[in-house]
Amino acid sequence: MITLIFLINCTDDCINNAGRYINNAGQYINNAGRYINNAGQYINNAGQYINNVGQYINNAGQYINNAGRYINNVGQYINNVGRYINNAGRYINNAGQYINNAGRYINNTGRYINNVGNPILDFGLTMRIYPRAI
């Protein structure tokens, strides 16, 4: 009712002004919509940047994980080298024992030959001295 009375009492300028106010209000609402849309775009972009940062952090974690595996592998290789060196030491020690044993066997063989050789030598000397004893 008030609107109807307002329109009845309103002149052409009054209606013209009312149209301008409504038009301005529409532009303000339109601008507000654009600002809200822009804000949404900025928020969307920020979300994409945050997502990218998350991907970079994830990739960094994978690189760190790979580095940890590589370090673990290096540790295992070093451990294996240590075992090989330890085994080589045992093999060298065994070889030394075998050489030592061979020396003892050669020494014993020399003693046996010497022990056998003495009676033969004694017999030979006896034969030279007393050839007619036999």
C-alpha cells in the first residue's frame, strides 16, 4: 500500500530517481558478485598452490626415502666388504698354517731320510773297510 501511495504521489523525476537507485543497486550487486567470484578464483589458486606444495613435500619425502635406502645399501655393502676382508684374513691364516705344516712335513721327511741314510752310509763304509766281511 505504501508503494502504491508512493507511486501515486511520485512525479516523473521521482520515478526516474528510483530507477537510477535500483540500477545502481544492481550494479553494486553485480560488482559484489564479481568480487566474490574473484575471491573464489584466488582461493582456488591458493588451493592449487597448497596442493603443489604438498606434492613437492611428498616428492621430497620419496627422495629422502630413496636416499635412506641407498645409505642402507651402502651400509650393507660396507658390511659385506668387512666380511670379505675378515674371510680373506682367515684364508691367509689358513694358508700360513698349511705352509707351516708343509715345512714340518719337509723337515720330518729330511729327518727320516737322514735316519735311513745313516745305516746305509754306515753299511757302505763297512763294506769299503771290510769288503770280505760278507
